[in-house]
Amino acid sequence: MEKHCSAPSFLSGGNPNPVPSVPPPGCHDKAVLLYEYVGKRIVDLQHTEVPDAYRGRGIAKHLAKAALDFVVEEDLKAHLTCWYIQKYVKENPLPQYLEHLQP
């Protein structure tokens, strides 16, 4: 399976409608979302990472939201390996997110 690390690029895996990651403003360091397609329509959201200097500013939250919105828009299933994205879903239990989670 393909592994991907999105920086200011996008969560695409060859998809024409990718999900953006969030680069910290005015910085060359990049916030990233590590993910892997583990099936034709299943993406494992594995890890978010934000440069130390930019932690605590909600950047990982934007990554999580963008990734989950992408999963919903593309009608994929998501496996949540990333503890932060698991936490985000618990704090934002939107029906459209919950129905796209892989049990």
C-alpha cells in the first residue's frame, strides 16, 4: 500500500480532489499528516505532526478536520490510528464523520 506524508501538498494518493495540509504561516517547517491507503476506499489516518514552534495554535485541529472532511466528500472509510484525530472525533462527533469511520 502507498504511504503518504502531506505537507503543504495534499492527501491525494492519486486522487484528483486532494485534502490540504496546513503549513504554519511564514514558516518553512511544515505541519504534516501521515496517512496510508490500506484498501481501495479505506484510508488510515496515522499521525499528525506540527513543528514545536507552532504547537498549541490549532494547526493539528485543522489537519484533522481537513482529513475527515475529505473522507466524507470522497465517501471513503477512515481508520484512525492517530490519537489526535481520535480525540478530534470524540470532541466533534458529527454524524458524517462517525458514519465514515471503519469499525
